Amino acid sequence: MSEIKQSNSKAIVSLIMGILSILIPFIGIILGILGLIFASKSKKEISQSGESGHGLVTAGKVCSIIGIILNVILIFIFLVFFYFTVNMDSMSY
């Protein structure tokens, strides 16, 4: 029988942070950056220790990048909306 390799715990944390960065607005940028940090550290550990979790690392990176991009777009839309709302109030007087 073959031995089951244990998944790297930082790879799992990377995936969780990536998913949360997509789901939680504004704080998602920080979670996405943390997800990328954990993904890079876990990739190094996996190559050294031989643990499993390459797919988790890849999924964590992808989700973190998508979460960061979505949150940047969301903040940009929020700032543009706020800018035009404030300027409309000052123009009406």
C-alpha cells in the first residue's frame, strides 16, 4: 500500500485566504496579499519536504490574485461614486 502524503498546512491557509479575499469586500486586499505570501512560503516548503499540496498552492494564488483585483476595482468604483456624489451636491447650490 502506498503512503498518503500530508498536505502542507500553509497551502491550505493560502487557499482559505484567497477565497476569503474574493468574498469579503475592502479587507480582501489584505487577505489576498496574505494568501500570496502563504502560497510562496508553502511552495518552498513543499519542494523541500515532499508534502502534497501543489494544487492547493495554485488555487490559493489564483483566488488571491482575483480577490485583490476585484477589491481594487470595487474601491475604485466606490471612490468614483463618492467623488461624483460630493460634486453633484456642490453644483446644485
